[in-house]
Amino acid sequence: MNHQGEHGTMLKVTGLQKVYRGGATEVEAVRDLTFDLAEGELVCLVGPSGCGKTTLLKCIAGLMPPTSGTVELAGRPVTAPPPDMAVVFQEYGRSLFAWMSVRANVELPLKEKKLGKARRAELVAESLEAVGLTAFADAYPWQLSGGMQQRVAIARAIAYEPQVLLMDEPFAAVDAQTRADLEDLIRAIWRRMGVTVLFVTHDIDEAVYLGERVLVLSSSPTVVQDDITVDLPAERDQLTTRQDERFTELRARVYAEIQQAKNSAKGAPENPADGAGTGAARASTAVH
Amino acid sequence: MSQPTQTGPAAPAPAGSAPAPARGARPRRPHRGGAARRAGSRALHVLLLPVVLIGVYAYASATSSSYYTPTPDLIASAFVELWFSERLFADVLPSIARLLTGFTLAALIGVSLGVLLGMSSRVRATLEPVLEFLRAIPPPVLVPLMILLAGIDDSMKILVIVSGCVWPILLNTVEGVRAVDPVLADTARCYGIGGTTRLRVLVLRSASPQIMAGLRLALALAIILMVISEMFASSSGLGFAIVQFQRSFAIPEMWAGMVLLGLIGFALSALFELAESRVLYWYRGLRAAHRGE
Amino acid sequence: MTATPATRAPDPPAPAVRRRRGPTRADLGRPLLGALGILALLALWEAVPRLGVVSDRYLPPATDVLAALGVRATTPGFWTAVGDTLAGWALGLAIAFAAAVVLGFTLGALPRVRAYTTSTVDFLRPIPSVALIPLAVLLYGTDIRSTLLLVVYACFWLIYIQVLYGVADVDPVAEQTARSYGLGRLARVRHVVWPTTLPYLMTGVRLAAAVALILSITAQLIIGSPGIGREIAVAQSSGAVESVYALIVATGALGVVINTGVRVLERRVLRWHTSVRGEATA
């Protein structure tokens, strides 16, 4: 899928900047970010940890006003959490209501949407089915494993029927095996529902494996350092895709970009042997 | 800013709850013939020490010449005679009614003010030192003050209970509301959960462990305040009756009154624990799950 | 997955400075707002009786009360009363602490024996200590021992239960590790059990310190043992409204001193503990 897209633009981020002011000091977490997501696209945002990914995501989600720049969702500016956007946070344990059953957790936003009882039940059943948790509808989140808890959060997000699904390092805190399963789950849901997904991660493999496009962020203060189209087949598989030559190439490219971002952030003189990446030249202009 | 009404750093469990919190249900395997033996051993565990203690007391009081320690059977017969009579309706039930009224009012005021304060950091900063001071006043000193203000009637006693009990509830609610998980708060915002739903589903529920801890402390205080407001200046009520017995040297009756007070304290605490285990079912489970990791 | 370990983006050096140097506006603002709150309360307290909203027979203006407190503070009787109250508080707390620590650690280490005490503890613990007032009067009259009986009874359970919590919280892995390194029983208590229990113990002490003051003053108020509580009862029965208020303010101040002191102590004792460390370096 091409990133200008045959469909319209769903999410448009223009010149986004975020400066935290804490008394005397200022921290520029995000400098100047511009990118957009076409309708139905699955885009991964990858960057070194601490590069302001979470800040960016919060600005997009309308949880935090940017210092300057705009976020538009389907042509409308985002100033507060928009009703057709859902977010899955990294901290699954903290984003679920511990005092509610799995079912109630998924159903609560639907109640706030004033959906009828029958429709709610239908959506809850469908989404729990999609994440494979039908049998655990009456359990409490803390009775489930970490991966299952994150599935609940995903079920809640898809039951909400959003146009855009934001995911903030959702699998950073689960074990490797669960992570692979959840990655496949996200691909499956995305392909079935046609929802636009922005997936933030610090894991390069994950970004390349999941995304149709990978946006590489620089270190703080953050800019978009590279925009890579992932031309892997739509049908992906943990074993074969990861062994694919093209996958390895893309991974190496993203890795080099990130390495480059890290070095320029240090302000250290660049080691030419180290920075041998395709994006090196372009990146250096972006960072300095 | 740690509050003395809160539990320790490592122990967010409500202060003074049962020493063995749920550590995950242990699967029980039925043993043949083991059930009866286990029941027997359990009964032994529960009953042995109380029986020994009462026995020792009975022996000591029977052999001692002290007038102040009547034998258990004397206390028991005084207990039956006293409290299974109209005194129950004249002294005991009104006391308990005042206690519960005061406690309920304090809970309503404390929780609503606590939510307001917890949500606004500016208001909190302004009122913090004042609250710190008001909380530090030992509630019993309010008894003479309330007598000055409200006389010696029911409203005085209820006012004493309310004004003493409101602080632990208020301050714990503030702490609880402040501690609402930011990730959960963001989640609620993303899904458009606001207004009263937010209050009901997010704020009050996530503050409930702290609120319950505050209520527990307040309940203990309420009993103390009920008794001493009646002891200090009153013409009725359980506290008054006990002091009367003591002053007129009706020793078995005095003991019967003390026993009744103890039983009321025990019963209220047991009821509270029951309510708490329902309200905080999720919290116990959550903590047990964290411990298991 | 282990065959192809995920390539993690390398950690960059710490992003821009996030540490704040020196007090910021927000830091200075809080105490300022707090002072404002106290001033506003005093102003309100002054205005309400002065404007006649409430008769000054019920609520004397703040300045009158503070003046009355000032006058009292020059009398030796006041300081004797403060001393008596504090003596009842400190002694009662110390006895309860010693008894609770000894019994708590002993029974905590002997779960089989402890099982026999649970029912009794669960029954005795919620008994309000004020129920003991008549007995205290009969046995000790207005002696300080009356005060101590109430204080010790109330505080003992608070600390005892926390010690039991703490002992139960000892990490079995740490305990086994210590055992496998051949640490003896005493060494294990010192290096494993004690550090785990300490935060719980301090919580118990913090709760008990506040409760001890409450009961110390209750005993003086009701039984008439010497202390501020008795002074308040005397002032009330002689209709000295200003004095009642002044003494209440004094007990509040005493309470603030005790609460603050205990908090400082807790922070010092638990300096190594994460919860305190976090607070100190944040």
C-alpha cells in the first residue's frame, strides 16, 4: 500500500511541537513532526526510547495540547480525545478497570456511547471472540496473564469501533511468545476491520513485521527521520517473514537509522563504518 | 506527604484488616476422613485460648477477695438481667443509632469534600496546613466544646461524632483521589468517560481502598466518641450507664456494660469487615496477583 | 523467538535535562497558598463573631482565643499539664511498642502457636479502649496509670497487627537464601525479617502515636487524671469559653508536632526503603 494512498487521508500531523515547561527549564520533547496516515493504513512509528513517542501519541490522542502544530482526524482538528479514536496503552495492568470484569471493561465505553443493550452485547461478544477471550468474559483482569490483559484492552478498543486505533508500545511488557501471538492478532484485526492503525514501538523487528510503512523518529528533540515503505507481502508469518531477505534488509536499514539518531544525539563524531546505512545522509540533514 | 491515617509504604492494605490477606485461594483437596479432623482442629484453634483465659479469670476471681473482679457467672447474670430488658431500648439502641448517624454523616461529608479537594491541587495546597491542624486536634476535646455549642442533647453527640470522624475519611479520600492512576485516567478520557460516570466508575472506585481505610479508622473513633460524649455529660446512653454503675459500685453491672461495649465494638468491626471484603474484593485479588509475580 | 532476538533500538543518552534546579514557581507557590489558607481561616474566625453572625459566647474571635492561649502559656500550670499529657503519651506508646514488638516477632516466628491466638486477638482488638475507663477508675483512680491502661490497650493492637503483617510479608526466597548461606536464626531475623518488617512497624507506630494522644487526652477529660484534657474539662465546667478554645488549639498544635515528629522519624528509619527514597529524590 502506497502511503499517499488511494483512499483519503485519515490522520494528518503537521508541524507538531511539544515543549514541557517546568519552572525555569524547558524541555523540547518533540520538535517538528509532520506525517500522515491514509485511511486503512497500518503504520509503525519506531524510535529510540525516550524520543518522545509517548508525548507524540498523547498529542495525537487529544490527551495533551501540542505547543504548536496541528493534528487532524478525517479533516477535523483534534483538540480533545475524539470519539472515533481508541488507544491501547503499554501499561495493560493500569489501563484496565481492576474492579470490573472483562466484559464490563469492554462494555463501559459503549455505554458512554449510548449504544443500546443488544448492540453492546453484540459488540462485546464479537470483540472478545476476535481476541480469543470469550471464555474469560466474567473474569477480573488481574486474574489473567499479562498478554491476556492486553487482549482485553485490544478488545475494548475494537468494540469501540474507532476509525483510528493508536497503540503505544502495547507489547513492550509481555513475554516474547505472547508478543508474537499478539502481533499476528493485530495484523489479523487490521486486515479484517480495515481500521487505520498507528503503532508505536521501540522494537525494530516488530515495526518492520507489522507495518505497511515505518516512520523512524530521531532522538529528542524529535523529528521524522525517515519514512520507509514496507514492501513485504500482506500475508505475514512469524517464521517465514522474519527469514525473508527483504525483511532483513528493511530491518538493517531501520537499525542503521536508529543507530545514527543515537550517535547524533550524543554529539559524538560519526564513525563512518558505523553509520553505513542508506538513510545516513538524509538523516544527518534532518537532525542538525 | 504521607498521612498517619494511611498505611505504610509497603502495605497499602487498609490498616488493621485481618493479618492474613488473601494470598490466592489455595486449592483444597478432599482427604478421606480429613474433614472431620480438620474441623476439630479448627475448633480447638478457635476455642482453646478463650476457654483457658476465661477459666483463669474465673479461678482468679473466685479465689481473690477483690470486690472489683466478680466471677464470670455474676457478670453473665448481670448482663442478661440488664440488657435483655427495656434498657436495651432506652440506653443501648439510641447510642448505636447516634453512632451510625454520626458515622454516616461523616462519611458523606468526608468523601464529598475529599473528592473536591483531591481533584484540585490549588484548593488542596491552600487548605493543606489548615486541614493538617484540624486533623491533629484529638477529637475527644471537641466533646466539651460541643456541649458549649449545642448543649447536652442528641445533636451534640452526633455533632461530636461527625466532627471527630470526618478527618480520617476526608484525608484518606484526598489521598485516594490524588492517586488515581494517570494511565487509567487517560484511558477514561479516550473513551469519552466523563462527568458523574467518571466519578462513579473511576475516581471513587480507585480511591476505595484508601476511603475504606479511612472509614475503618473513623468507625473506631466513632465508638470512642459515642461512649465519651455520653460519659462526659449525659443522662442516658450506654456510656452514661456504665459510668453510673461504676460510681454506684454496681460492679457486676459495670462489667456487664463493658462486655456489651466490647461486643458492640466487635460486631461493628465484623460488619465493617464484611462490607469491606465486598467493596474491595477486586483490590485483594489484585494485590494477591501482584504478590504472586 | 530466541533464534532471532528482537533488535532493540539502542538507548540514547538521557534526553534533555529534566531535573529542575532550584525552587521553581510551583514550589514556592504551595507554601504561599498554604499560608494564605491559614490567614483566611483566622480572618474568617475573627470576622464571624465580630460581625455578630455567631455570638462570641459560642465562638470568641481568633485574637481573643490566641491572647487567652498566650496568657495561659505563661503559667507553669499549663506546661505541667502539657508535660503530663506527653508523659502519658510517651510512656503508653513505649510500653505498647515494646510489648507488641516482642509478642509480634515471637508469635510471628511461631505460626503454629499463633494459630491458637487468632480468635482471641480478633475478638479483643476491636474492643474500644474507652470501655476500660470504669475499670481504670476503680483500679487506679486519677493516677497516670489510668491513662496508661487506655493508651497501651489501644496502641498495642495497632502495632502488634502491623508486626504480624510485616513478618508474614518476608520473602520466602530471601529467607531460603539466607538459610542456604548458613545464617543462624538470629542473623536471619536481623538481616531478613527485621528489614522487611520495619516499614510495617513504622506504620503501626505512626498510627499508634496519633491514637495515643487521643486516648491520653480522653483519659484526662473523662477520668480527670492530670493533663490538658483535665484542664479543658475544668475550663468547660467553669464556662471559660475562650480557655476551652485556647486549649483545643494547644492540643491541635501538640498533635501537629507529634505527627510531624513521627513522620520525620519514619523517613529517617526507612531511609533505605524505596518508598522513602523515591520521595526524597523525586
